Amino acid sequence: MNPNLILKASMQKLIAGWLLSLALAASAQPLVGTLALTAQIPDWLYTVRAGDTLIGIGQRYLMDAGRWPALQRLNRIADPRHMPPATVLRVPANLLRSTPGQATLKVVHGNVRWRETSGPWQSATQGQRLSVGSEVQTDDQANAVLELANGTRLGLNPGSILVLDTISLYGDGLMADTRLRLQQGQAEITDNPARRAQQNLRVLTPSAQAVVRGTVFRVGVQTNLTREETLSGVVDVGAGGRTVSVAQMQGTVARAGEPPLAPRALLAAPDVSALPQRLEQLPLRFALPAAPGVVARWGQISPDESFDVILAEKASQSAFLSVPDLPNGDYILRVRHVDDLGLQGLEARHRFKVWARPFAPTLEAPVRLATLRAPRPSLSWIHAVDAARYRVQLATSADFSAPLADQTVAAPHWAANADVPVGNLHWRVASITATGENGPWSATETFSYKPAPGQPDLSKAALRFESDALLLDLAPPPPNQHYQVSISANADSAGAAPQHSSADGQLRLPRPDSGEQFLGVRLVDDEDGTTGPAMLQKITVPSRYPNLWVLLIPILFAL
């Protein structure tokens, strides 16, 4: 065979093969695009009714009514004018006539802002409708609730940013495709509560995508990290080229550029049985018990069960959740445990009442654990803001079940009008506004009343003089007391004279000068040195040498 012919034939085969490859590649490209689109927007499934024709369906629902032959080929319909009722037709979403949907701001609490694409920020209002491309932002003390046409509700927690990427309705609203972009913060979503067919929701974050199938779930966005927690149904979370299905009571985390972690069980709800039902002091503190796997606690406070309005949101790595302030009223706390991945677990709810206003005054005197000697103590406290009057109680028991006194006074002080019993006493004060609103009690303070030592009994005292000493024999002092004794020639200076002490009543004092002297005796408390009243007694000190005058007789006679 001629070599030139062989070479020509080979070149023809090579060119033909190359052209075939190009043709196959060209024909495959639209198919890839269709598959990608189908993966994003599922086909609409239409159930044929009596009298339906493909031409009529095309006129009612298709963007281009003349594209009905594509439906015939896709669904392999033999006669486009006669189709058995109940036949299910697949209609690609890209063929359907679509209308843009809207979201409604059902709740706006605090500083919530919104803007259209690249437009200026504006204050959001309740009932406002947001179109595709709108962006919503809640500040750190605000929250919002958005609702879609199918009843899907999306709660935006404080510090969140959400963009409405797509809200498309197909087939006169019989199918919906919604794509929301959560840029930061946390959203709590109840999707398609009526369980309507062909309602598609996707939530995109900077590091993941969640495809939802009629469920209740949470999505949180932090720097380069997305977490998802499924409370009901199933959520498909895709990132890094991989998708995981997160079932009920499970959660996952997706970091930027990485596949989602394998779903794990959410932590159990915290035990809130020991939390107080009434809080009277600010800041409010809720102590939660330790539990396995818990690294932090997260909580929100709302005035009602819906949690449409969030009054406070707190996270803590300690066992306490602390809230600085809330007005008097009834509230609900919902609290969750947080694991080492940052996943929030199942929640527990606790109802409580705040009753902190008007604020209780700060107690001033007597100070804690003080010992008073007066039988009718005086109490004082610092004036409280908004207080027009005060209610003060004094009792022997810390529960104030039987108070010794329960008085309302105008000034920030009060004195007992009767002697109080010996022992520990407890007192507290509450503020009352000008309109008669009573506030909570202050913290209880405790002091003790201990009578001062009384006058000593000198009726049985005995004096005996020696040549250089005075011996004093007193009755034994009362328990925990001792005598303090002085001798002075002047009653007015008895207190300034040298003091002598005796724990048993026996004293040996330097013998005073002869003549009239004043003996001062008082009792002293051993614990704090409190002295009782002095008992003064005049005594006559005999001469040290009573017979000395006899020695003078011979001298007198010599004179």
C-alpha cells in the first residue's frame, strides 16, 4: 500500500477522534451545569389533575410557555394532551416562572438596622418587609425575628448579621427556594412549620452551608468557624467538599476550608431545679451545677416563652451566669451547656421573679457582730434612692418570725422604745417609695446586747488594816468580770487615783494616810474592758501608831 495513503488515513482518524472528543466535551458541559443547578434548586414536582395538558401547564407555570416539549421529553409523556390524573411531573426550576419573595420583621427589639444592597443603614421597624438583597444587623443588646411566607421563623440573636440572598417563589408560590447568609452571630430557625411540600431553605455562612428539610435548628458563626445544632429533623451541613447529615439532638462544627466534623450528641439540658424563683439583689446570679463535658454556660432571659424579645444574653466559663440589672417583673431564663467544640446543648427553662426595687438601704450601725451595752439600741442606715420611708424590723431569730419591733419611719434611723433581751439580735430594713411600693429587705445584720457591769455590792465588804497595808475582802465578782479599786482623799479625784484590780475580790493595797478616805470600787468586763458605775464609800483610816500620845506624858510633866 502507498505510504502516503496510510499516513493520510491515520491523520483522518486522528482528526476525527479529536473532533469527537471536542463534541463530547461540549455536550457534557451543559449537563454539568444542569446537575449543579439541580443540586441547588430541586425540581418542582407537579401532580397532574383531571383535564391537565402539558400546553396548559406550560402556560400557567413556565417562564416560556413554549418550553412544554422539554417537559414531555423529561417525563416521557406519550400524549401531551391526555395524561392520567395523579401523574407526577418533574419540572426543572430553571424553566419555572419565578417571583421574588419577601421576609417580614415580626419582632424588632433594641437597636436593629437594615439596608438594601449597598444602601445606607436605616432603623428597622416591626412589620417591615425586606426584599432580596436586604441586610439585617442586631447590636449586642438587640434581637429580631424574621418570618417567610411559608411560616419559617428566624430569630436573630444579639450581635448578628444576616443577608437575604435569595427568596424565590415558583409555580405561583407552590415551591419556594430561600437562601440566607449568616455573616456573624447566631440564628435560631424553625423551618416550614406547616410542613408544606417543596419548600427549600439553605443557610450559608463564611465557612459552611446548611441545607434544611423542615426542621428546628441553630446556626452560629464565629471567626472562621460555623456550628450547627439540630433540634428536630435533619440538616445537611456542607463544607470543604464534604457534606454530613446532622440528625436530631446532634451538632457539628465546620472550620473554614475544612470538612464538617462528624456529628456528635448535644449535651443534656442543665439542672435548674435549685435556681432561685425570686431574686431581690442585683446583679442577678444563677449558679449551675457542674456536669460532664461542660466547659461553659450560655443563657438568655425573656419576658415570655416565645423568646421573641431577648432582654439579656450571657455566656460564662464559670458556674455562674450573671446579669447586671432587670426591672421588677416576671421572666424566663433559658440556659444551655456548651461543650469543648462550642456546641450549645439542649436547653432548660426556669421561671423567676425580680423584686429588687426600690433598692434596700445599706445598713450602717451597729456594725456586724458588734456588742452593744445599752438596753435600747439605736439603728441607722444610709438613705436609699427613691425611698420616701423605711420599714425596720428587729428580732431574736434570723427568720424574723416573731419580731420584737416592726416599724415604719421617715428618717434613716430608729431607736428601740423598750429594753431588748440579752443575746444575739437581728435587724433589717426595706425601702418604701412615695407611692407605697415596698422594696426587698436589706441583708440581715446581727449584733448582740450585753448589759454593762452593774454596781458592786459592798454591803458585805470587810476592811482590815495592817501596819503597811489595807486588806480588802469583797464578794467574788460575777462571771467574766473583775474589780477595779482606787483610794483617794478627795471624792472628786477618786477616778484619777491609781487603780488596782482583783479577779476574786481579795486585794492588798498600800495603807493610805490616816483619816477620811474615799474607796472607789467598780466592776469591769473581762472581754472588752467595759466598766460599770463606781461605788464610792467613805472610810476612816486609823492612825498607824494609836498609842503614840502616851510617850508624850513624861515630857509634859517635865515642863
